[in-house]
Amino acid sequence: MSKRVEGKVALVTGGTSGIGLAAAKDLAAQGARVYITGRREAELEQALETVGHGARGVKGDVTRAADLDALFARIRAEEGRLDVLYTNAGGGSMAPLGDISEQHFDDTFNRNVRAVVFTVQKALSLMSKGGSIILTGSIAGSTGTQAFSIYSASKAAVRALARSWVLDLKERGIRVNVVSPGSTRTIGLAELGGDTREGQEGLLAYLASLVPMGRLAEPEEIAKVVTFLASDDSSFINGAEIAADGGQAQV
């Protein structure tokens, strides 16, 4: 049986932990030649061991133009093309209205919007006809979350970008889709509950109670959606948002 993304060249930004790591691992297992990025060398090396299958790592920060240039220069030199781009790097922190600082706003939008724009734009010269660009959204982009408005707004912006980019790229046959996870069991999500184990476990339990399926998603479940969107199985899905949320934002 052939693998779903056999022979494709794929890049996962922010691929050293959580959903990004799970996606890189699944893409590699399904036959892709995978590159991952990360800001910390030790975590990047550990992630490469986890992904296996000859995955390659590029240390860098997607908010820095020079790092993006170096990343795509390496892919060009080693592969000459890119078939799958999954922009997973990003994140956010909580701040209620009244406590939102300029730094909080800029940091969130730099990571979740600005970096996405320029990662995709700089990748375009490498993208193959029929390639797949997958953006990380969030159900927070279409639902309200207390003290999370700036993160939510940044993810709504990602959804809007995809709608326009499919029109910009239609002549090249490059698809752009958004995968929007619901609450997923990652270190980043747990850390929103504070520095204590009690606080983190309490947050995760509360979030699980909001999901009709009664549990959090595992990163591997989101990864399978990414691989589907990367594969030819999704060849007529374009400009879409797929909510992998256990029904959390659907009821």
C-alpha cells in the first residue's frame, strides 16, 4: 500500500513539540521528506530523533526575515522544491481587556499573523504546482474566550488570509486550508493554567468538560488532519477551515 504523502517535501514550522511535532512525525511516517524548525537547538535535535525517517531540522525564529531566508535557501539547495507547508509556529498568552499591553498585542500578532504571512510569501518560489499550504487556526478564532481576545483575533486573521490566498494562488493550483484545533493536550495549553501542576490540571479538566466528546484532543489526532490536507486525498478541498475540536465549537 502506498503512503499518503510519499515523496513529497514538507516543512513544519514550530515542529519541536505538541501538534507540530506530531504532524511532522505523521507526515514522515506517511512518506514525506520532512523539515522542521525550532528556536532551541537541544529541543530541535530531540524532535528529529522522535520524527525519524531522515527528517531534517533548521534552527530559527519564523518572526525573523533572515532566519526564514536561510530556511528556504537550505530547502532550495537540498530539494529544489516544497510540496507541503504547514505553518504551525505561533502561540499566545492570556490578558483580559484592560490589561492588554502593546507588547502583548505585538508579540501575539507577530507570531500568529505576521510570521505566517512572510513564511508563506517566502515559500512561494519553492512551492510546486498542486502544492498544499496548511495554516494553523483555532476554534478561538470563531468563538469567545475570556481574557484571550488578542489570540482569538490573530486566529480569525489567519482564517481570513486563507480565503484571499486561494484566489491569489488559483493559477498555480496551490491549495490553502486551515486546520483549527480545539483544546488539545499540549504543554503550551497546560501552561496557560499557570506555573503549578494544580492550576494546569485544573485548566485542562475544565476545558475537557466543554468538549461534547468529554475529553481533550491528542496532538496525534490533529496531525492526521494535517496529513489529510497535505495529501492528494484532499485535492478538491481549498480555502476551507477544518475544525478538529470534538464538537466544542459546533454546538
